[in-house]
Amino acid sequence: MKVLHILRSSRLSGAENVVADICMMFEGEHDMVYCSPEGPIRDALTDRGVEYLPLKRLCAGEIKNVINLFKPDIIHAHDVCASVLAVYNSGGIPVISHIHGNSDDMRKLGIRPLLYLIAANKAKRVIVVSESCLNDYIFKKQIIEKTVCLRNIVYTARINILLNKDPVDYNFDFIYVGRLSYPKNPIRVAKVASEVLKLCPGATFGVIGGGELEKEMMAVFQGEGVADRITFTGMLPYPYKALKQAKCMLMCSRYEGTPVVALEAVTLGVPIVGTPVDGLKGIIHNGINGYSSHDDAELCNYVVELIKNSQLRRTLSHNSIKMAQTMNNVTRYKISLLDIYNM
């Protein structure tokens, strides 16, 4: 089977990691190609051994050219924009639409959810990574019969391959990993982290990622007088060592799908302290592998306790690794995906 994966972004993030993992786990079994606008994603795919067909930009003409070149049996489009373009330029080839996040603008009437409704009805199947991705979509009733929930997993072989590619030692006491953009609520992360640092005078905090709210986040740390203990690394091609060396990871997301970075933290045995939203609810089990709360003071106290209590960290870390073995069931995931392709 030949599968063409189409994505909008030229950079590595959560959905991009999922698609690269899919390509890696089917290596030698099915011919899968990653297709997106040219950019930094090329190096990430090279490191993973994933075949790449770059686009000059995501548009109808470029997609038609790639389809004519690769001649796929299935087009697997990831996100709303890629799905719309794939459906209208597939030339009759079946399209699978894969939605990786739960965004505010899909919950209310607008051009984007309307365009996606038309595309979803023309697609062979719709995949969502959490129930909320479907339940919060304004037109969910019109697509529910062709929609299946397939939760993200982490292909642990990828982490093992890439873990030691970064020669730097970070040793942050706690860490944030992800985009510095509205859905991830980095301003709230900065406020909670600042309170933690005030209660733990020797602690340090690492911010792994970049985005449009970076300056606002920095301003919070400066205003709280803790900026000297914050390190902004920017986007790291290999964030796994920084994550593994941290005592815990802080997440304050407004909404999520099934966040890959949280699955990576669990896989690496790193406790998570986060907000109980969407896909995080199924990953963070309170008091077992991390803690969740809507209250900032509680989030702060959980992080402080994990920084100070090494026995608690060891227990939660052990539990996380055991849970990851169940969550990251590659055989089950592959069977589920092939079933969707063959429906």
C-alpha cells in the first residue's frame, strides 16, 4: 500500500511527530511518504529515516504534482487545511482526514468549520485524536458516522534513536516543552512557574519551544523577579534529554488533542503537572504519574512537592514508565490504522 501523508507545517511539532512515527513504524511493510512545504522538517525526517516529498507551498497545484509523482493508494491528510486541499485535488484517490487538535474556531460558525464540513463529507474517513475534537466541533452530527477516535501514541524506537543526539546537559528542575502560543497558555505557565521559583529559591526552569507569545512570557518572569533562573532554549530538534533530566513537566493548556509531548514525558518517566483538559485527562492520573488541577496555586504546590520530594518523584516516574508500556502499543495502533485505511 502506498500512503501519502500531507501536512501544512514545515516545522516539527506534535502532529508532525505523530506522522513521522507512523512512517517509521510501517517501514518495510508499506510505502509511506511525508509531504509538506519545504523547511526545517527535512532535517528531522532525515534523522528518522523517513522519505520526504517537499512542496514549494501548500496549494492545489503542488499537491496535484506530488500525487501524480507518487501515485498513492491512500492520501492521509493531517489538519483542516491539508484535508480541504487533499479532498479537492485527490483525483478520486481516497482521502483520510486526521484532526490532531481541538481548536476554538472549530466550535463556532465560521468559514473554516464550514469548509471542513464539506471536505469531511467527501473524505473516506475522519480520524480524531480525542473525543473532544469531535464533540466540540460545531458540525459534529454531520460527520459522526464516519469518524473514529484514534489516540496518539509515541513510537518509542524514535526516542531511543534520537535521545542522545543532543550533547548538551540541561538539568532544569522543571520544564515546559511546546509552542508558545494561545492554546498552550504560556502566560499562565510563566505565572505558575514564577510562584514555584519563589518557593524554591535554588530551582531553575527551562522553556523549550518558541512562538508568538515568547516576549509576553519573558515579561512575566521579569516582572516577578525570577528571570535570572529561566532559560529559553528555543525549539530543540531533540528535546528528549532536556525532558528526561527534568524533575517534572508543567503544562497549562487551554485545550489539547492528545499531546505528544505529554506521551513522551510519560515514556521517559517524567511526572506531569497540568490542567485537566481534553487529551491530558487520559494521560495524567492524579497522584499516580502526575497531578492535574484547574487551580494555579495547586499546580504550583504540586511542582514544588515534586522538586523537593525525591521519593515521590521516583514513585511517579516508575508508574509513568509502566503506564507508557500500555499507552504506546504499536501493534494495536498499526492494526487500527490499517483497518481505517481498508474500510
